[in-house]
Amino acid sequence: MAAQGTKERILAAAETLFAESGFTGTSLRQLTQLANVNLAAVNYHFGSKDKLIQEVFRRRLDGLYREREAALDALQEKHGELPPLIPILEAFVFPAMAVGEDSADGGSPFVQVLARAFVEYRDELRAFLSDRYGDVNRRFFQLIAANLEALDTEEIVSRIDFMVGALTYAMADFGLYQRPDDISPEAYWRIRAERLVHFVAAGLQGPRDGSGAAPPAA
């Protein structure tokens, strides 16, 4: 139990420091001080800084991707092999937005860590995320593409990139719109998720280059 507690303290400290200072800006000395452990404990549990970074992501994302995959399985059971676009986007967006909502369990700092991953390009991290979660992402992206037959592959990939960027920004809650006092945190995040789904759907299905007729809605 003590060993598990040490590992969790290291992970919690790493998440906090990565959110504040980034991966490169966080030193192992800062980490050991915040977690109240020695360097040997970090090496024992993780072996290297890159492995520690991967574990910070795995701790949060494994559950998220299980939820996404279960939601997609349920959709295909209900609608067949090609569900409509909006439910696919809901299955992708809603579990992710719930991470930002869960501030009591450290969700908000992790979202900042996630945003850091887009800024601080690390080959090892990108490879880890692709290897661990790539199959689920590909399922989503293939179903999204199948709903956008009027667009070519390059255009679809570009729009999916914008979708992922918009989702990360919305999860981080960096925007101008802030939660009104009369709306609960749970309702606020649900509203944000629903708005994002319809915003993304419009962008995915819109006309290319701002001209011509929009592809038909799925």
C-alpha cells in the first residue's frame, strides 16, 4: 500500500508541474520535492522521465477511451455499422469534456497537460498515444469520414484536426464564455459539450473553401 501511495503522489505531483511548467520546464528535483520522495523512488516506479509522462497520460486516458469505445459499440449496435454523424461526435466529445468537469479529481490540471502535448512536440509521447489509443481513434475517424462522402480524404483529415483542436480548447475552458453563477458545473459542461458537438458537425459538413453547396447532413 505504501508503494502505491508513493507512485500516486509522484503522478499527482508530475501532473501539477507539467500543467504549470510543461514537460521540458519540469525538473526531477522539482518533482521529488513536491511529491516528497527521493529520486530512487521515481526511477523505481517509472525508470525515466518519458515513462513518467506516459503514465500521467495513461492514468487519465485509459478510462476516457474505454468510455468512448463503449459508446461507439452501443451506437453501432443501435444503428448498424454506420451511425449518424451527431451521435458519433457525442460519443467522442462527451467523455472528454467530462474530464475537464472533474476538477475535484484533478481533471482540470490534466487538461492543461494535454494542451501542453500539442505545444511541446515529443516523439516518444506521440508514439505512445498512437500505439495505445490509435485503434479507437481510427474507428471514430473512419466513421466520421464515411458520413462525409462529398469531401476528399485530405479535406476530411484537415477538418478532423480542427475538431480535435477545438475539443482540447473547450476542455481547457480557456475561452471568453465563463460559467454563469446560476448554472451548476455539471450543467455548464453538458451545455458546452452539446454546443461543441453541433459546432463541429457544422464545420465537418460545411462547403469546401467557403464555396459551393454543403455536403448533405448524415
